[in-house]
Amino acid sequence: MRSLVPPMGWCRGDRVSMASVEIQEWQGRVGKSWATEWQRTDRSFVQLTAELGRRLGKLEIGRALDVGCGAGELSLVLARRMPDAQVLGVDVSPDLVAVANQRSAGLANVRFELADASVWRPAQDARPDLIMSRHGVMFFADPVAAFRNLHQACAPGARLMFSCFRGIEHNPFFAEVGGLLPAGAVAFPSDSHAPGPFAFADSERVERILAQAGWCDIACEPFDFAMVAGAGEFPIEDAVAYFSRIGPAARAMAGMEADERAAIQARLAGLASRHLNDGIVALGASAWIVTAARD
């Protein structure tokens, strides 16, 4: 999953510029933050990852490509579940790829590379029969071209499965945090289809993109889950620390004075308290699980 708030300086409606800045962010500060916080981010998606793993476990897989693999969680789930399959994860963040490679030590059937999936190509004898992603595909400057490239790169009969966020109105995890921030602190591009976390919120648009890229048997299924923000001995403090490092509050607070940051963190603590149940702070989230095939 990528950051909710676009960096300052994006040209409104310029998707290529937005995607370029996004990549630069992931190759720098944002990638470093996510690499540091990989345990919390994987924890936040634990229910979604389990559902993706369950569905992937029903497929016959020889080679898999994990697009926008981040710290490697979905790749590792599949590699452990299917020891005879070969799994490759790619990401544009060198810091996240480094973490993924560290986590994969001892697993001979998974590896990670620094690469842009929109232009990635395998050797002819290493074409994947599965392309998968957990929230890593919503950032392409030209999604039709990117998914066409992936379509051409995979083997005949290959399957595609990825998750992406539904609209923010279905995602209290982001809407409620954003509501605590000062007006204008969360700056969304005027183009709702611009690269970013909610670029694929419209399932009809996703289906059109995939169809134009050559995919068939396309389906989008909603999946609701609880995103975990805090746990452990001090779950509220843990949640505040997570929100302060990842997502809209983190971006907003990065440019604030100390007293402003403290005020936002106090609001985040209140939010966490309201969503604390059985020692876990969790807020609702909703994704599309998208499937397709290469004929």
C-alpha cells in the first residue's frame, strides 16, 4: 500500500508527473519510512493478506510475479504455501527490496528485485503464470500500457490477481484520520484517476483498463476488512506512532511545528481510544479483489 497524500508540487491532472514524483518518493524518504515500519504495515493488512493467500492457494502456479511487492509479505506467503513455485517480487523502492530480501533468507524459491513492473520483462523461459499484487498497482502513469506490458510478459493462460482500495467513503481507516487534520492538509489531485491509493476505486474503470490491455474473464469483488493500527502492551500509543509514520497524518505532520504535531497526535490518540477493542486498535477498510486471465 502506498501513501494517501500526494507530494506537494504535483501538476494538477498531469498523471505522468504525479507518477514520476511518486516513484521518486518511494526511492527516497517514503520508501525508507515504509521499510522501517514494515511490521506495522504488514500487520495492518493481515486480514486482506490472508484472503489473498487463500485464493492464490487454489491456483496451480509455476512462476509468480508480485508487483509492487513492498517488504515482500505476499511473495513470502505464496512461497511458503507453494514450495515448488518460483516467486519474484519487484518494487521501485530499494529500501523495501532490501528488507524483502532479508526476510526471504532461507527460502530458495523466492527473490526480490528493484524494477518497475510497467516495463519489466522476463527471460522467455521465465514467464510467470501468475501476476499478483497487494495494493501495488494503482500508481502507473499509464495503467493500460502497464497492464498490457504485464499481459505480454506472462505466459499464455496466466492469471492476474490484485487488491486495490475501494472509494475513501468505504475506508474509515483513512476518512477518519483525514478528518482530524487541518483543512487543506490532505491535498488530493483534481483528477480522481491520477496515480495514488484510490486511483482504482472505480471498479468499472478497472475493468475497462484491463480489457483494453488484453485481459479477459475480469471480475472485481469487494472485500471488507479491519486495518490494524495498534496492538501490544500499549495499543493506543502504538497506533499513534503508526499514524505518525505512515499515511495522511504523517505527511501532514512532516511540515508542522512541534506544538501542532502534538495537537494532531492527541487527536489521533482519541481516535485510537474509540476504536480500541480487546487490546487492538482497528478501523474499517474495503478493497476490490480483482481477477483476470490471459487467453
